[in-house]
Amino acid sequence: MEIEEAIKELKHRGAEKILLQIPDGLKPESFNLFNRFSEEFKVVISSQSFYGACDIGNMEVYRDVDCIVQFGHSEIPNIKYTKPVIFIEYYYKAVELDDNVFSVLRDDGIKDIGLLSSVQYYKEMQYVQEKLDKLGYNVIIGSVDGRLKYPGQVLGCNFSSAHSIANRVDAYLLVSTGLFHGIGAQLSTDKPVYILDLNQKSIRNIQPDIDKFLRKRYARMEPALDAKKFAIIIDTKIGQYRKKLAYSIYSKVKDMGKEAIIVTADNINPMDVENMMCDAAVFTGCPRVSIDDGEKFRIPILTPIEFEQLFGFKSNDRYIMDEIVGVDSYSPIR
Ligand code: SF4
């Protein structure tokens, strides 16, 4: 949806007061956006960083507006947003790719390719699909569960589009500009994942990055085996709220004869957790916090599945990526 369409939609909904959520990369446009929307509505901009469509900010911020406009992300269809939210997706600028960029796939014997991308690269993924079709590859785009909007789409916490075609592909090709979604995609599947880096205009297999990642990750997780006190943290963001999962982990910790407390957080920060004098934490919000930011914490911060694998509640044959399929309705206490 474009800005003018969003304005039409807001008028159609009878909105008078609106909140704009602008990602950091677009913040330089704050004055322009504020001025344009202010021609029609009372506007306030949230200065807080936000992480995705799972995060519409604190209730204190959006309580008094009729509608939220979030830039840069696509809706997560199975979240019951407590306010109407209009999503204005942003796409990476189009790039042209030579046919020889794709030759590494043929060299590696790949014929059936599953295409993946986050919403920012979705239009580029469609362009890549056409290129690969013309080059004679069998391109397959997977269907998604209720947390994703578009076929082939991925989030850092959901790779259902990859799972849906796992038996039909030799490998996945993720259209992107960095490793973030590639790491998650490779952790969530046994098939090889290649990244098509649109900045570099090159394709590479990311297995070496995964080997390095897993060595570091297991080293971060292992001290939790000796922990006596656990904080089980529930993130209160509307699309990360997994209270039932948190309480099930809490029960498991208690059954192991260890101490556990239930904690809520909005933006989890190392000092808050460490001040509680716990030896380890299990974070049930965005799995990327444990995976990508774990080194900011002095104690191990585990995803729920890492906890279950470490303590034998789940098989430990291979690392299992924590994926969010659905979240709970908000209520503060069990
Ligand atoms: S939970 Fe994390 S990975 Fe999933 S949408 Fe939110 S910020 Fe992105």
C-alpha cells in the first residue's frame, strides 16, 4: 500500500488521530511524513525502534489514537491487533542480475530450487523467479502458515514457506542483502541454503557461516546446564506474547528441582535480567534476541527449544530453530 492509498483507507475507517511507526532507516523522512499525514489527521510519531509487525509499541503510546500506520513490514495475519493497523510495505530498489550470477547453482548440481525472501525483497524474488525459469531451473515457491502473508515469505521467526516444500527441493535460494534470514532459514531446514546477495550480486552457500554460528551458540548455551536459578521471560509485544509456552517452561524448570521466576519485559535488557541474580534465562519473545543478541548478556539466554534440547525434553540430534507459529491473547497473569 502506498501513502495516498493509506490516507484513503484511514479516511474510510473514520480515523482522526493516528500514530506513525517509522523504522530507523526511514526516520529521516519523519518531517515529510508527519506533514503529509497532518493535512488530514492529528498525527504523532513513535520515536521508539520497533522490530516488525509483531510490535505495535506500548499500549500507553497507542491507547489514544484511532489507527496505527506502520512502515516497512507486512501484516502478520494471525495476530489479533488491538487497534487497526495499516501496513505500508517498502521494497528494496530493483537490481539487474546477469545470468552467470546463478551458475554456482548449476555447478552444485541443483535443479529444484525453493525461493525465499523477506517482504523487503519480495519484488526482487519475483524477478529472480523469472530469471531462473528462463535458465531452466524448476522453481518452487512454498505456501505459508498464518504468521506470514505471502508465498515464499520468511520472517526471522517463521520459515513455514521453506517447510512446506522441503521434500520437493534440492536447495533454497534466499533473496536478501545479509545473513540474518539466511541463518534462520538454514537452522530450520536440512536442505542447503544459498543467499543471493543483491548488493554483492553473488550467490553463496552459507553452511560455513552456520558451522561457525553453531560453535559459538553451543558455547553460549552450555553454562545453563549448571544454572540453579532461571528467569522465564515473557515479552509483552503483541506478536511475541507466548505466555502459555513460558509457563510450560517454568513447570519444567521446577520439576527439575531448580528455582524459576516468571518475568515480563518489553525491551529486554541485560542489566534488568542480571540484577535478578539468575544464572540463566529462557526468553519466549522474538527468538532472534537469544540468537543474535545473546552475547550482550553475561548469562545464557536460551530460546524455549534450546532449553528443551539442552535438558533432554527434546531430541538433541540437530539444533532446532525456535519458530513462532501463533501467539496468545494478552492477559498479565495465568
Ligand atoms: S518476532 Fe522477531 S523475527 Fe518475528 S517478526 Fe517479530 S521481530 Fe521479526
